Amino acid sequence: MTEKQRADLAVEALKKEYPGAVCSLTYKTPLQLLIATRLSAQCTDARVNKVTPPLFKRFPGLDAFCAGPVGDIEDIVRPCGLYKTKARDIFNMCRMIKEDFGGKVPDSMEQLLKLPGVGRKTANLILGDVYGRPAIVTDTHCIRICGRLGLSEGKNPLKVERQLSAVLPPEESNAFCHRLVLHGRAVCKARTPECGACCMEKFCVYALKRSKV
Ligand code: SF4
């Protein structure tokens, strides 16, 4: 079986298992998704989803964030960890969006990467979820599961992103990554993957190797 065939099987299997997969961060605007994603670094989505309602109440839009003060952002985002860096990034990214991008969250990888604290993972999430572009979010679940499935090798996010972009149908890649997060939490866990309960057991390289041992 080629990697492309295995990728197609994985896409279909996960689509059946998690038909309505969407981003697990709650947001109403592109800016809110950008900010929630910045807060999610080394923090659970569940905790971010508890912090963002009071944050977006205190700072209802771009102008409010640009007015600061940063200390008020820090106070609210403290439970997410790394709160000083995250608060400063949020403040500075809002200023850049206002001053350099006409008040609109950018829609290109190149521009998104100019924003403070924004890496390819966040940029891909925005491109996929906000702008509907083909995007591959290589988070810890994606890297682990795709490695086990035999769709990618190694843990370098950019390399994994390139390997996956060569085998995934572009129009499916964004939803596929959201489904991987759900599957990683429920079945293909980091320490103990539950292969017997997995919809991809028949073609997963890890499971196939394990069954031969
Ligand atoms: S078969 Fe096992 S290792 Fe492969 S994706 Fe499923 S749970 Fe993960």
C-alpha cells in the first residue's frame, strides 16, 4: 500500500468516526481565534476556553486590545501559563494588525508569520479555519498519530507538514488535523494507543507491526 492510499483510508476512516470535527477552541471572530491559539501554547484547550470569555468581555475587539494595558491582559490570561509573554504577544500582534494590516487578520502565511508569537501551527490554523485554505496543523497529536500510521517520519513540525501535504487531499487536510486531535485524546493516546478500538487498525503501520510481534 502506498502512503497516498493509506492517507486516503485514514481521511475516510476519521471522517466517519468524527463527522463534525472542528477546532476545539471557542471563538466568534478571526481575531479571537488568533488570540485563543496563542494562549493554547503549552496549555489545554479546555483551560483556554475558560479564560477567553472574560478576556473577550474585557477586550471586546482590536481597538480595546490595542489600548491595553498589557497588565490587564496578563491578569486574565495568567491561568494559561507563560502569561507575561502571551499577554505581550497578544498586545503587540493586535497593534501590528491595526497598524500594518488594516485591522484585518492577515490571510497569507507570510504575513501571519510576521505577527509576534505566531508560528506555522497557528498560521495554518487561521488559514484553514478562517479562510478555508488547505492547511496542515502539525500539533503533538498530528505528529504522533501520522508517525504511527506511517504517513510521516520524525517530529519536526515543518518536515511533517511537508510530508503530509504530499499525500493528503488538500481540501481534506484541515478537517483531518482537527479529527486527529479528537482521535489522539480518545484512542491513539501518547502512552497507550488503543489499537483494538481504532478505526485505522487495519492499515496503521504501528498496529500492523505490533500484530506481528
Ligand atoms: S491503530 Fe493504534 S497506533 Fe494506529 S492510529 Fe490507531 S490507535 Fe494509533
